[in-house]
Amino acid sequence: MSGNTFGTSFKLTSFGESHAKCVGGVIDGVIPGLEIDMNFIQTEMNRRKPGQSNITTQRFETDFVEFISGIIDGKTTGTPLAFLINNNNHNSQDYNNLKNIFRPSHADYTYFKKYGIRDYKGGGRASGRETAVRVVGGAIAKLMLQKHKINVIAFTSQIGEIKLDKHYLELDISLAENNIVRCPDQIVANKMIEHLKKVKEDNDSVGGVVTCVIKNVPAGIGEPIFDKLSALLARAMLSIGGAKGFEYGSGFRSAEMRGSQHNDIFYTENRKIRTVTNYSGGIQGGISNGEDIYFKVAFKPVPSINRTQKTVDIDGNLCEIKIEGMHDVCIVPRAVVVVEAMAAMTIIDLLRE
């Protein structure tokens, strides 16, 4: 299997499966002398880990990160940074009945067709457990971005039909961590929570949207044509399991606008060139222009639902399936930190170049 490494100058290579002994990774391109803040890294892991509320999977993992190379006296040496995250709480027997059955909208069938074999216990590499490794890479990237005063923050802007209609500039997005759905508007958050409770009672799942804002990125980051900053961010976000859509700036709404409405007019503020509006989402011609970079990522409903569904087995015979095990009602609240991680690694990778 290829495709396990992300980045060019700042690289994360991940390994491990959902029900293996551990998952882990190797990070190349970390600057020497970077102070490793373990409390910060663990806080980031806690934002993603399962079992953190009654709307997430009840699989319990401490998600403690053990660094096994690249650090001395609490600082990076500049050599590869390797780490492990143990898998402590998984019930492989819940998946024994799936060995020869393809779960609807999972990677079971495609993995089998590509490799001739698949890890049916928890989905293997296709499991959301893999994103724990991304969060570690993102945490290291964030620590490096602090030196550039670049801040990456994401939040839940939609769950099912419940939407946060306000623009991020109208909100205090730092309040997103004050509730279990990570929505900065508490009134909307309460509606989301009630909706999730109902979906859970129905033994069903629901999708949603994560909005991400990157502040203080200097102008001139990204390459034109094939390596546009917008294209690299899209690639990073759509590599996350369950991600189904990406838009930045005005996104699909721009299709309804005229050029006279959409153009971001330039002006000068304190001898710095700025734009009056930011429909471009901080990116023009594939290169950052110094304004806030902001984008949205849409996530599908979790395909593992505790309902009887029709499917086929490995021989193509029609059958029924009822998925057991521990699963999220909606992955969006836990995906918030994963989106931040992928954004942080994308930006630091370009800065390192």
C-alpha cells in the first residue's frame, strides 16, 4: 500500500490499523530545537479521541503519545520524529461476522478488489482511528507555526440541517471548545446536540460541515498552476476519511454572483496592501494574499449504523447486515481538530519549502 506519506518538506508517514497493537507515525522536516509541549499535544489528542461525550463512539482510548526518536531534553534534534499511540480498547469480535460481507458505503469492497484481502476488524487502515496520527503531526506543525504567529482554528458550522448562518467574523470562534459539538454559537450548538440525540435514538447517523480559518499567513505562499495553495488544501482535506466536499472563500456561492459583486477591492492600511472584502478566501491565483484563509469541509453521515441493511457477501450473494461495535453518530465534532491538523501541516510544509 502506497499513499501513507503527506507533505514534501514537512512529511508525515503514518502506519497502523484500528485493531492493531498501535498506530503511529514518523515526521520528517521538523526544525531542530523546537520545544515539545506534551501538554499541548495531549490536549489536541483529547479533542479527537473517542469517548469524550455521549454523542461520540464509546470506545475508550487514552491516546497517549509516546515519542521514540528525534527528541533530547524536551527539544527536537532535527532528525526524524517517530511516535506510537497504543490501541487499548477495541472489540475485534464485533467484526467477526463481517469477514465475508461488504458493509454499505465502507472501504471493504474497494480494498478487497485492490489488494485481494482486507482487514475486516474495525476497518483497518480505512478506520477513523488513523486520524489520531494526523493530529500528532498537526500538533507539531502548530508548534512550528507559532514561531510565525500563524493560528489555525476550526469549528462545527453545520450538523444535518442545523446550520450556523453567521459569518466567522461575526462570531467569537474561540468559544467553539465550550460545548461538545464545537460550535461557537451556544444557541445553535444546543439545537445540534438535540438533533444528534434524536438521530442516535433512531439508530442512525448524520453528516455536517467543519469551517476552518487560518490567520496571519503571509502573502506569497503557494505555487501557481498545479500546486496552488487552494488545491493543496483541498487535497489535504479530502484525504480525511468521510470528507465529501471542499470550498474556500465564497465557494459555490460565487457562481451566483457578478464580477462587480465578487471582486475583492484593494486598499492600503498602515502601508500594507489589503482587500475590502475577502471572497477570495485569502488565496488569489493559487497564492496567499495575506488575508484570512478560510474554507469549509463537508463530511458524510457515518456509514456504520445499527440498522439492518441489505448488502452482498464476498461471492456476490445477497444478504443482510447489522453493524455492531462502537461508532459515532456524527464524526464532525471530532473531525474539527483533524481539519486543523491537515491545514497546519499544509501551511508549514509550504513555509519549509
